[in-house]
Amino acid sequence: MGTAATRAKNKWNSENRDHYHLTLPLGKKEEYMRLAREMGYRDLSKLIVAAIEEKKITEGFI
């Protein structure tokens, strides 16, 4: 069933985060993850969110 800490983290995530399954071209996952880290992001998700936010600004959606 998991530890109390794991259950608490899962509960918090389900109440505070949206989830989206991302499909990448085969063989690109490691490359994209490496690039994200090299660019100073903790993980690929952070880079993707930052890229979308930047695109919103440059395209005038904000």
C-alpha cells in the first residue's frame, strides 16, 4: 500500500497538480532530458512548462 509519506505525497499531487501524458519520438527522451538539465532545469517537465509560458508571451497571448 505504500508508506504514509508516499500516500501523503500522492494525495497532495492529486489535489494540486494536473497530469498530462507526453509522447515523444522514439529515442528522443534521453536527449531532451539531458538538454533540460544542461539548460538549468530540474527535469523535462520544467523545461516544457517554461517553453510554453515563453511562447505565450512572444506570441502575444498574455
